Amino acid sequence: MCKYSLNTGRYRPNLPLLACIVLLQIVAFSSCRRLELSGGHSSSPATDNAALRQLAKKRGVSGPPDQGRSLPHISDPLPQLGRLLFSSRTLSNTGTTACVTCHHPQLGGGDGLSLPRGVDVVNPDVLGPGRKLKYEHQEGPIIPRNAPTTFNVGMFDSAMFWDGRLESLGKEPLLNGAGPSGIRTPDTRFETLDPEAGPNLLAALSVFPLSSEEEMFGLSSRTEKARNETVREMTVARLRSEDEWIKRFETAFGSADEDKQMISVSRLRLALGEFQRSQVFTSNPWFRFLAGADRAISERAKRGARLFYLPVSQGGASCYACHRGSFFTDERFHVLGVPQIGRGKADGDSANFDHGRYRESRREVDRFAFRTPPLLNVEVTGPYGRTGAYTSLAGIIRHHLNIPLAIESYDGSQLEGSVRVPDQKDYAAEIARALQIRREAGMYVAREFSLSEDQIGDLVEFLRTLTDPCVKDASCLKPWTVVAEEEDPTGALRLLAVKIADNSRIEVAP
Ligand code: HEC
Ligand code: HEC
């Protein structure tokens, strides 16, 4: 009864019916209120809304994380150019992938897969769950990590990628890496400035997928081992050879740069970056609740929020300790031991581990540590964890509670058939060791504790209040996608195989 909507917006003005509806609503409303006053749940008292807001505030959460930031609007010229580039297969040396292949707005800014499939596929126009590799590799998909969402990436101030191999050296808040100390990228050594990085983290990042063999460059080109800089110049040369692209760059930039070039690497990375930075999806029920709308979220979600923001010692779940602030991440690295599926990064004796942050910092405490992911819109950004090992929110939450047990009892049947699930025994031992090393170093390690299934459900319900309704609505997302009617500069823009059947199921055309 409490789910009864006060605003269906569908009734025509039919007075007797209207009166009846109003009456019904009063009844529904008042029974709703009664239920809420008694807690809506026999065993727990109603949430004190003011106290919950106070608690969130104490944890540094008061409103959307885009507040106080300077971010572009999708209708601005640079994001508009970036939108076309992001969708174009011309960016890939093999012509088989676009950024959108693995970061499609209608797939939560990701690809809906545990591990992405980039080059060497049967049909490059297909993305999402229907994308098939040409050769079934014994070890499953070639890309070792889950593709994170590009939604809200303009809110990062410190570390990009699961291992932070691209990071702001000054980590100034609200700047997205635009501070005076500059940015380190995989082109430079750990903690060393890359003078070519561009003005912010997203501009810095956006040219690296081009030279990733598995993502965009192509495996057959592996022997050439082209340098990143060469690959970027190759990409720019392809764009320059199309008059249509020159025109689009002219529309966005106005005139040629100081080297008399309309298209350059720095313009390419800037346009791609601005497009992603325009993907701001932060209008969600939780922030509406914090702004004073008591009824924006359910009683159940409020119970989940309390668990999220209370420490384990006070009956909570301490989630805030790492999923900190309004962007729900501390942008730091933790050992969570999400099951190692797929082929990993060739680390360790078994050669299928992924040492995460250790690969960059070479500090023992960083072995198997990965960056805390933000949780905005997490409802639509699955599968979860850096390997995409979990297909449900309840699954990844349960994993946090007792890591050794979760690895041991991991159920690989939730994955698609082609993903390899190696034996987790060695991995479990390595993770136990990594956690011990962190404990001994006095670092924060989530302690083991238990939650009832009901409480896990409350947490899931809370996480769902972090969804901006726009990300579930194809027409709302349209400004960020390339649509069928649109003219296509090079014939390589079309990646239209994804069809959203409803908000939860994705169908992919053959
Ligand atoms: C074949 C799939 C694939 C393609 C194509 C691809 N990506 Fe990604 N992307 C990934 C994966 C996997 C990661 C995570 C890699 C890691 O952390 O080591 C990632 C990470 C990112 C991130 C970091 C997000 C974060 O939370 O730190 C951004 C931003 C991004 N990609 C943008 C792009 C852009 C721009 C392009 C096109 C130039 C692109 N991607 C092409 C798979 C892909
Ligand atoms: C010790 C720090 C820490 C704490 C405490 C913590 N998390 Fe996490 N969480 C992480 C890290 C790190 C990851 C990514 C792990 C990986 O893939 O290796 C993660 C992943 C997640 C994901 C998956 C997100 C995605 O996009 O893949 C969800 C959902 C999540 N956590 C929710 C929670 C909830 C709910 C709690 C409280 C019960 C919690 N976390 C407590 C650090 C933490």
C-alpha cells in the first residue's frame, strides 16, 4: 500500500473518478503514515530522519559530489565532439572497438560483462553480453579486469584505473587532477609527472586505451610493440584523413592549433575527456532525502543507510570507512580479495594473479590492493569487483563480511560460460597473507563480522537510492549516445546493436 504512487500523472480530468482517487490516496497516505510511524517493520522503530541526516553529515556526506566543481555540459562543443569520437571505431587500430564498446551509457557506462571483450570478435558491432570472441581462448576473455563505469568520472580527484596507475600528484579536492603538481600516467614512472598528460585526469587517461592491445590496438599487431606515442599519432592520422572529422574538430575548436593542425593528440584527449566529464548522474533519491525530502527513500533504505554509516562497533557495517564522502570512495587502495577469475595480469607463481597497486608502488602492503570503487548508480554498473566476479549487489556485499570464507565458497556458476574460474585455494592463501601484512603495518583492514540476510537486503535497498533515474531511461541518456538518425562521419560510428528491452534486461541483436 505504501508503494501507492501519489503522482501517476496518467489520469484525465474525470471529476468523480478524481474524487475517488483523492479519497483513496488519503486512505493510502494515512495508512502509510501509520505504518511508517510504527516503523514499517514490526521489530524496528521508525527512522529518525534528522538523526540520519546528521549521521551522514558527520561522515562528510551532505549533497551531490558535483557541487563546487567545474564540469562541462553535454551540449557544449567539446563534449559533443567527444561523444562522436567515443562512439567511433576509427579510434581503434583494428577498427573493431570504440570506447563505447566497453563504456556504453545504456549499459551503466560499462559493458554489462564481468570481463570485457575488445578486439578479435565475431561481430564488432555487437556489444554487451552478446559480444563473442573469434577464438575461444582456453583461459577465457583476454582482458583481465572489469570495465568500470565512465559515469561521474569527473568527480575523481586522485586515482584512476583499478590500480591508480594514472593519478593526480597533488590530489587537490574538487579539481579532477587539474592542480599545479600535475598528473602521473603509465607513460612515466611512479609518482613522476607526465608533462603531456593534459589538463585533468580524464584528458590524461583517454589516449591510453588506444595503445592497449586487448582493448583497441589489436593482438595481431603485438609483434610490432608500437610505442604509445606512435599509436596516438597513427590514430590522429586516421582521423585527419577524413574531411568529415576535420570539419567536426573545426566546429569544436574554432581554428587550428599553434602547429597549424586541426586534429592533434592533445585535442583528441581533451574532447574525449570532456565528453566523459559531462556524464554527471548524481540526482538521486538519497541526495533528495539529505536535502529534506523525508519520503524520497523507503524505511528499508533508511535502515540500510544507518548500517552503511555506523561503525561495526555500534551495530553498523562500517561501509563509510572506504566508500567515503559524497562520491562513495576514498580513492585509496584496499585488499578485498575479490575472486581471481579470468587470466589475471601474469603476476605471482601461478601467473594468473593480479597484484594491483603493488604493480605500481612496489610496496609490499599494496600487493592485491585495488582502488575503492565509487557507488553512485551501482545498481546498473554490475558485474561487481575488479574481476566482475559477482553479478549481484548482495553477492559483493556478502564478500566484504568474511573475505577468506567468500573466496573459498565462491560460486562461479553466476558467470557466463566463457569466463575461466581457476581454483581459488592458492589465491585464498595469498590474500590471507596480504591482509596479515597490512594488519601488521597498522593499516585499516575491514574486520570480519556478520549481517542477517535482512540487513544485507537493507544495504542493497540503500545502494539503490544512489541511482539517478536518468541512467535507467534510454530517452534521458540520448544526449550522450549516437543515435540511428545521426549522420556518420566515417561509417565507423555505428554501434547500435544494443537494445534495451526494459530497465533490467538487455537484448543484443544477432
Ligand atoms: C575492450 C574494452 C574497453 C575499451 C574499448 C575501452 N575501455 Fe576503458 N576500461 C576498460 C577496462 C577493462 C578498464 C579498467 C582497466 C584497469 O583499471 O586496469 C577501463 C578503464 C577506463 C577508465 C577508468 C575509470 C575509473 O574508474 O578509473 C576510463 C575513464 C576509461 N576506461 C575510458 C575509456 C576511453 C576514453 C576509451 C576509448 C578511447 C576506452 N575506455 C576504451 C575497458 C575498455
Ligand atoms: C576496507 C575498505 C572497504 C570497506 C569497509 C567496504 N568496502 Fe566495498 N569495496 C572496497 C573495495 C576496495 C572494492 C573493490 C574490490 C576489488 O574489486 O578488488 C569494493 C567494492 C564494493 C562494491 C562493488 C562496486 C563495483 O562497482 O564493483 C560494492 C557494491 C561495495 N563495495 C559495497 C560496500 C558495502 C555495502 C560496504 C559495507 C558493508 C563496503 N563496501 C565496505 C572497499 C571497501
